[in-house]
Amino acid sequence: MSQKTLEGIGCYNPVSDRDHSMWAELRNFCAGELKAFERDPETGHVTGSAFVLSPDKREVLLTHHAKLDRWLQLGGHCDGIADASFVAQKEAYEEGGLRRIDRVGREVFDIDIHEIPARGSEPAHLHYDVRYLFIASDRDIRISEESHALAWVSLSDLEQYTNAASVLVLKHKLDRFLSGGA
């Protein structure tokens, strides 16, 4: 498979049918929406997420998201910054209190497009979530106001924290990555 590049997102190597579908939908959205990187619930928007592995690569850092009340990877809105990788790294530092993380590779690790439910005056809308893989330099974490809790979760225990397909897909990709399958 050949790598594909999208400005503000980076290179992605879709493998599965799901990957190809998500990539096509993201590409079409970015090509047709001038405010793709803005926070506009009327149109949906690009978000950047960080799947952060512990230094020994046995656990992943999850946040119990305060607004959504569920366990997720770290990440957030681009808010006008057309660099999803930068946003993912910035959000990991802010939400996890991490001191140092290093991005693994130059490619996008995953793309997931999912609906965010209506909340207050904000209608339901789509997040075009671009995920990058990072490794933390240590296990020191600090909770922000955006989280109820943070936890280092072993990959084998991930299903005990969430049943969200958008998070569990990352486990399967990590299993492949950690076994050397790229």
C-alpha cells in the first residue's frame, strides 16, 4: 500500500477497509470544508489525539473525560491550528501532565470519525479524529480539569475501561505494531 498525505494531517498508510474508508471521508471533508480545523459543531471538525504508551510499551494512558464521562485517549480540538499532530502532542501534555513524550514514526497511527452527542446548545456533530502514537519518557502524570481521572492501562485490560470501538481499534493496531507488523 502506498502512503497518502493530507495537509495539516500528515502521511497515512491505510491497511484495512475501515482505514481506507475513514481516510477517504477525512480527505473529502478537508477538501470541502473551509473550517475543517475550526471548532464548529455545525460542520464537524478535525481533532488530534495522542495514544501514549508507557516507557515499557505495556500500558496506554487513558483519561476519564469529564464532559463525555468515559475513558478515552488524550486529545482535543484543533481550534484553528491546522496541524493535527501538534494538537495531539499539546493535548497530551496538557491533559496528562506529562513531562516528555516522543512521537513514534512520522505517520498517522489511526483515523476515527465518530459522533459527539449534543450537549447544551451545541448540536451533535462529527469529530474527524486523527491519532498519533507516542511513548512517554516516564510514568508521572497529573490530572487536569478536563478529566475525572487518568490511568495507565495494560492493553490486555483495555476492555475493562471501555467498550468504545473507536478506542478498542487502537488496541488491535498496537498489537500489530508491537509485534513488528507495522
